[in-house]
Amino acid sequence: RKEVEQDPGPFNVPEGATVAFNCTYSNSASQSFFWYRQDCRKEPKLLMSVYSSGNEDGRFTAQLNRASQYISLLIRDSKLSDSATYLCVVSGATGNQFYFGTGTSLTVIP
Amino acid sequence: DAGVIQSPRHEVTEMGQEVTLRCKPISGHDYLFWYRQTMMRGLELLIYFNNNVPIDDSGMPEDRFSAKMPNASFSTLKIQPSEPRDSAVYFCASSVGQGKTQYFGPGTRLLVL
């Protein structure tokens, strides 16, 4: 079983739409959780960390459900510039090793 | 601020040749990671260092791959001999502290013919 599983999409949504991505992880001892964004032919970049209490950064909201081993990312009022691949990232039990999901592709359409 | 620096950005080589990828982490970062990304397998951790010491190399595919970190500001990933299935984008990342945000370099696109 993969450490991190994501729906690969693609998600094609109109500008202004709300879109949600989900991710599950297999190791209940995982300590750190992140969403990274990767643009085409670029490196992954941190979008936001995910905390147990949930956290929000502008139009982006991340949620963590440890009991269900589930992470989500909600994007409100989608912009064309949000088009990218979103990677769910979970650390191992020691905290150092990161496991990346295969990514969810988002295209925001004018 | 300079981010993680990788060189070369692109490498095309023939099967059997030695390939050396280079990475300069962000100054002050004590963890360095080497990843490989392919369409089929996504982003995979190959090896990581803490304070220049290799901690976990279980992701290194086989003996043809080796990595070194002779000092805090430089690391290499070497493939010898290279094979077509090694074609991928190789990323270096660094972080400060355990389990903290990893910052990625721009990657090296390797094509082995």
C-alpha cells in the first residue's frame, strides 16, 4: 500500500469555483503534513502546512483528520494562476522522511 | 536569498556514461535530500543527509547510484553506469530541523539515451 494516496484528477474548474482535494495516508505515526504546489516543469513549492486544528491562508483551507488519516485542501474563488499540480506530503514516524502523493492536477478555466 | 542551487539543469548522456549531479543547499540548513521524479512513480526519496552524514539511503535504486556530502554546502549524486531507465528529474531539497519544510532546487532533467 502506498504511503500517500491522492486522486490524480484532472480537475477542470471555472474561475471562481470552489474545489477540494483529498488525500489519505497509511502511517498513523506520521507527524507532519503539508500541501505542496508544483507548476509544469518546475520544482515543488510549499503551499501550506496542515495542522490538527485546521488552518487557513487566504483562499486556501487545509484540514487534517488523524482518526481517519485523511488530509484535505479547499480552494475558494479559484484563479487562473491556481492551475498546477497539488502534492499531498506526509512525514514518516521519525519526522524526517517525507512521502509525496502523486499529485492532483488542477486546471482553472476562464 | 539564494535558494537551493542545482547543476546542471539539463543533462543528456549515453547509456553507460557516468553522470554527476550537484547541489548546494540553502545556507544554514542541516538536512539535505535527493529525490527523483518520474511520471510513473512520482516523487521518490533517494537519500537524505543530516549534518553531512547519510542517514537513510534505502531509496537508492541500486549500487549504480551513490551520493556524497563532503561539506555543509555541497552534495553530489552520481550514477555510474547510467541506463535509460534512469531518465527522470532529480531534485535536491534542504531543510532546517527535523520534519520541517523542505525547499527544493530547480531540478536536473536527465535523459539517458
